[in-house]
Amino acid sequence: AVTCYRSDVSRLLDVCRQRIVFSNVTALRNGLDRIATDRTVRLVHVRNAMQREYDAHETAGYRDVKLNLRIESRLTRSLGVDGHVCEVQLVLQDMFHIQTEAS
């Protein structure tokens, strides 16, 4: 944060990161729809590397959907974390296996 964001830690978006692995594109799409329509979820940013227009050369062919989101509920407000932005990666099982084998 110090180097990339000039000490402005409020710009950090993936301190909390999770990944959901899907067996196929239809399941991923359904998962994305469920997240996007959840009343407590506020999507801050969506990067869809699954779309045809995405240049996969930038990521060596890796494709996923990254969501930056906030959870706004009575509980998150009471804990003071309703403004915290989390990253959720939606990835296909085949991509996940390639990524974990390469690690």
C-alpha cells in the first residue's frame, strides 16, 4: 500500500479475498446473478475477463470474473465494516486447476 497507493490504504481492495470455483459457465453466471441481486451486496467494481473482448494475453490466458463488493447489513454496520471492500473471484474449475498446478 505504501508504494502502490502512496500510503493511502483506503485504496486497497483485496485485503479480504475469496474465490468461488464453478464447474461450468452456466453455474458461474448463476452465481454472479445471485451475488448481484443480493440486497446486502453493493458491487463496487466488476472486471469480467470471461468476455470475448478481454485480451487474455495480459494474464497468460487466465480468465475469471473479479468482483469488488461491500456487504451492507445490520451486522456489518454494527461491526463498522460495512464500508470494507472485499474481492471475490469467480473462476471455472479448469482454470482453477491450471492455476493451482502452476503455483
